[in-house]
Amino acid sequence: MHIPDNYLSPQTDAVMAVAMVPVWVHCIKKVRATLDREHMAFLGICAAFSFLLMMFNVPLPGGTTGHAVGGALIALLLGPEPACIAVSVALALQALLFGDGGILSFGANCFNMAFVLPFVAAIVFRALNSRLHDKSWGTAVSAVVAGWVGLCVAALCAAIEFGIQPMLFTNASGAPLYCPFPLSVSIPAMLIPHMLVAGVVEGVASAAIYGFIKKTAPSIIVGPEATDGLLSAKTVTAKKTSLIPTIILVVALVVATPLGLLATGDAWGEWDAEGAATAVQEAGDTSLKASVGLDAPTFADMLPTGDYLQAYSEANNLDFAGQAAMYILSGVIGVAVLTIVFRLISLTAKESLPHGNGRAA
């Protein structure tokens, strides 16, 4: 779902970026009001979870690949507003340092993955968990469904953004200037694989990691369960929080990131110009025309760290072990940058909020 530059028109990019401004303003105000220094620093670990989960590509039906985002997980741990900020910062790092997602399309990517996904997931989780929390499996099922629905709705938004391009932006001969695929192609191509695979990964990962942190560092949770008063008394009154198990989990995910290299093929809508032209031909629809604008240079083309150092790996003909090492290095860099950024931001937060543990009244 990382929309590259040149797939959306400048007009679409501008609209999506403007739409995100009030969202970011609201989320920043909410985060400053509801998260204390400890939780603000923990938000950096959450952003690292998102960054790492997006490195685990999985094969999707149709020969493409996809990944979880982690927005649902952060929404369950800290709330949708902190999730929006964490995923936005992770997406900015990916775009600026690794060329994953466009600079111009940053607003659109944040709208889909940092806004739609966590807010939808939080709504679904709250609706389900309020009815199922008294069952031993209730919270886990609620988390799985919330992550699945959140990612699928985000994929649908991306599909619509792709699909309106050939309707609105063509040259004099009728060739599309940007994404060449109409809604009739983009919606099933994006939505079905995410419903079948990527959404399931998002839901299962959200439930598994949320359950892990709920057991090992319960007092750090200030998301929907906490604000709705559905956490157990032991969890709510926990005085000390050890993040060591959570940090160990982050390290384990970093080491495991090369598994994302095993999935072959590009994500749908993230091809270069040649790949997009091939996809048009393989669609079997003679009415489709290849885009005339996808071969324009992008910021990502100039990055030596592009594609999580895989551009470096290809230029130096590294074997799989070398590629895996570069992928792990990318994970280490991403986690380190996000942790440091949020640690520095946490210094500006209140040491503790009056209601304790960063919980709002």
C-alpha cells in the first residue's frame, strides 16, 4: 500500500496532504494531552513495531506481495491518535531514507495507513470487545477482526485513489498520465488479496503482540480497553512496567526481517514504469493503456539506501546472505532512528499525568 510517486496526480497528492493536516493537528494535541513521558517513549517502540511489520512481505494471490502495517496494534495499545503519529513518522522514515512510498504521495499513504487503518481498527475493536471481553477469547478475537477490517478498509481507500486516476487524468490521445488501472481493476486487485492474506496477518500480528504486551507490561496499555474500563484491576493498578520482554521481541523481529525477502514479486501498484506496462499487458484488457507518466524520475531513484538497501545489494551482486544482512541493517537503522526520535520528543512531555499511567480522565 506504499503508493510511489507518479502513480497519483499532483492534484490528488495535494488533496490527500491537505486532508491529513487537521488529522495530524488533532492527533498531536491528543497525544500531548493523554501520554506522559513514559508512554511517549513507548510510542517510539510502537513505531518500530510498525516499521518492522511493514518489512515482512508475504505473497498474495495474483503473484504480488503485501504486508501488515501495525497501525491496528498501536491503536489497541495507546489509542488511534498516537497510532496515527507513530505510523506517520514510520512512513516518513521509509520514504525519506529507504524510498518506500513516494514523497509527493506521503499524504495519501498517511491517510490510508496512519489515519484510516488505526481509527477503523479502534472503532471495530471497541464495538466487539465491549460485548466479548468477558470471554477468555474475546479480546483476541476482537483484535484479529479489528486489524483485518482496518487493513482492508485502508486497502480499499488506496484502490479508490489508484482507480480514479485514469478517469480524471489522461493526455490528448486518451493514455493515462498516472495509474493506468480503473476502479474495476484496482478495487478487486487491492481488496481481495488483502482480505485473504495481508489483513489476516495484520489481525493475527495485532492480537499476538497485544496479548504479549498485555501479559508482560500491562500498565503501559492506555488504548480502548483501558479507556473503556475493561482491563482487569490487576492490570490497571500495576505499578511497575518492564519493557525488557517487549524490547527482546523487537530485536527478534529485526533478526527475522529477512523472511520478508522470501516473498517474490512487487506489491500491486508499486511497479516501475516497465512493470506497470507489463501488468497492463497481462490484464488481458485491450482497452487498458500503459501510463505515459510513470517513467518520470522520483526521489527514490536517487537513494543509495533504496528498497531497504536492496538497491545496494543488487549493485554489488550480493548473495542471499548479503541481502539478508542489508535487510537486517535497514531494520536496525529504522528502529534506532524511531526510538531516538520519540525518546527526544518524550523529553518535552509531562513526567506523569494526574490520572496516572498516562490515562485520560
